[in-house]
Amino acid sequence: MAHRSLIWELAKREVMGRYRGASFGMLWSLISPFMLLAVYSFAFGSVMKGRWPAQGGQEHSFTLVLFIGLIIHGFLSEVVMRGPMLVTGNPSYVKRVIFPLDILPWPMILSALFHLLTNFVVFLALRLAMEHTLDWTVLLFPVVVLPLVILCFGVSWLFAALGVYVRDITQVTSVLSTALLFTSSAVMPMDSVAPALRPLFLLNPLTIIIDQARNVALWHMMPDWTMLGIYMVVSLAVAFLGFTWFVATRRGFADVL
């Protein structure tokens, strides 16, 4: 792929820049997930007495089930929150005619993938500590997440272009991120959702990926390949449309900025 070295250097700068100056440095990439998990586990597990129905005759700690949902949501949330600022946050790149603006989503998504990976490593360590076992199906986790990654490229190109012309979009993304969390299976099983609301949950791009991630990481089940295949086709279409929109609108970026 063209611009590989540039993308790699920008991705490293994204990751290192986040922790520059922090006392614990890169350790925060491991500490943060534990802190977030503690808060949600207390809120939904201890206060609201949340329980998750067993799947395939297996029952796991509510903390582990919840953590998978938070990991997936955290990845998409970073893309949604930062996407609109990809171009507006780098005006110097726009003024450089030779800079390939279409690669801007790559460093951000690679950075988000790094944190997704570290969070998943924390999950594996937590499950080993709590249940003293891992299933071989965890190896399929990257395959399950891949369609969501493709979708995020399309969302990034779309939001990056919109962020230039509609600055108010940055005020909406934080609300959208929260809405995506609470209208998905991240924090509640689909069985507990009212039938009238289930279509809304199923349309949420997180729900299918979270459910399939739990299948391979917790329930020792194979993913639903048909469902993932349909998701991949939709993701490729969104990525194509997002890239097309970005290319068609980038000629006016310099004038607006």
C-alpha cells in the first residue's frame, strides 16, 4: 500500500502522543480499561444487580461479559469522537498539496486498534485469573472484529469531511457515542430488551460484533459466519461511499479552513 511508512509514523505518534508527559506512560493503556471496568461493574453489577443469561450451558462472571462489550464500544467510540476532527485538527496538512489527506483515518484507526488489542489482552489476563481457562476460539476474535474495522474507515472518511463543513457535528458525536453504548448488547442482553425496541438494538453496528465476540471469547462457540458475511458486505459499501464522499469534497477543504 502506498504511504505505508508515513501511515506507520503517524500511527506511532498518535499512540505515543496520548501518553506523553504522563507519569505512568504507556501503562495507562492497561490501567484505563481496569478503571473503566470497575466503574461499570459496580454500576451495573453491584448497584443494578445485573446478571447475564448463560449461553451454551456456560455461565461467566458479569464482569467478563461486560468487558467484551466495553472493549468493542471503546474502539468504535474513539473513531466516532475523533473522526470529525481529522481534517480540522490538521489544517497544515490541507495546505500541503502533496499530502495525501485520504490516509488521515489510518493512523487514528491503527491507534484505536492498538488500544483494542491491549484491552483484549487485559480481558484474557482477567479471565485466566478468574476462571483459569481460555478457549481456542479466542483466536477468531480478530476475524470477528474485522468487519467493524472496515466500517470504521467509511465512518471516518464521512465524518472527517462533514467536520469541515458542519462544525457542529463535534457536539453531537459524544451523545452519539453514549447512545451507541446503551442501545446495543454491550451492557444488557437482548433477551431483556422489550420486543418493540429490539430492531433498534439490532441496527446498532455494535450489537452483532459484540455478540459474535462473546461467542468466541467466552461461550466457546463459532461465530455466525452468515451474519458476519452480511456485515462485511455492508461495511465495504459504507467504506466505499465514505471514501467517495471524502474525495469529492476535499477540494473545498482549503477554502473552508
